[in-house]
Amino acid sequence: MNDRQQRVIALAGMSLSAAAVQKIARSGSLYPESITDTLVHSVLQQSPDSIEQVYGGLANIQPGLQTFVRQIGSSSQKDVEVTRYLIGMLHLSRRLLKEPKVLDELGQRISQIKRQKEEFGFEQYRILESMAGVYRELISPLGQPIRINGKPEVLKSDANQHHIRALLLAGVRSAILWNQVGGKRRHFIFSRKQMLKAAQQLLQLA
């Protein structure tokens, strides 16, 4: 993977999170369920050998690549709400990277969740609840909260709230990853065509 492809994969992870949040907020469900598995997996990978490993393989991030292509490609296909979620994730990730104490606590909390899942076999809903708690307590206070649009009756559900916050945590994780592989704001201005081409190439590989 070259640098641009790695950055696009991280952006695809963010895009997958943003689109998943939108679906849950509107309908209260997310299919296929493997999308949640992929995003939970991405949060729990603290020392991956490659960027693909963060998401459990390139095939798992394919829906995110498709969303990213729509967002960065033809203006008629862009979803303003998804874009707003992406901007919110990038904003919170930048704030997080300036808070070493919060980053350290975040690492410890994620390690605990990883043990809950791998050693103690916690069910998915409990893992999502734990991840939601991390987002609510450590990430959300760092900046302007990401306002979620959706059906009021759906957003009132505790389970849906936990799911959405867990997916937002995954989005911030991907935003940090994007920064770690050299992602800069200027890439959205000067490298859009190159990123679109890289995403289309990755889709052929997935």
C-alpha cells in the first residue's frame, strides 16, 4: 500500500462509520451486521501490522470505499449529512491528539474492552455499551458534539444511542489513523482527483 492508498483506507473507515450512524439514526438497524463487526474490530486494533488489518482486511472496508467515492466524486451523489459527520470526526480527532492524558486513558479503556470481548466473551451489545461510554466520557467533551439527525423514536432507544456512539468512536479512531498515515486538510483541496482514483483502484482489489 502506498501512502495515498493508506490515507484513502482510513477515510473509507470514517465514511463507513458516518454512513452507519446515519442508517441507525434513521431506521434503528444496520445491515449487514458485519459492518458493526468491522468497526468494532477497528477500535480494538491497537498495534496492527498493516492498515488493512485495522479493518480485518480490505474486503471489509469496501462499503466505506463506496461511500467515500460518492462523497468525493460527483457532487450530485454527495450526502451533506454524511459530510457533516466526517467533519465532526476529524474535528474531535484533532482535539484528541492535543490531549496526551486523554489519549493515554483512551488506550487503557480500549484495552479493557478488548479483554471483555476476547477473554470474557462479552456479547456485542455490551461491547457497544462500553465503547459508547468511552466516547461519551472521553471524546465528546473535547469539542462541539456531533449532532445526529434521525427519527426521534429511534434516537430515544438506549441501544441505538450506544450503537451510534460506538460507531462515532470508530470514526474518530479512523480519523486518528488518517492523521498517522500523513493525512492533511490540504489533501481535500489539492488531491481530490488522486484520492478518488486511489479509492477506485482499491475497490477493484477488494
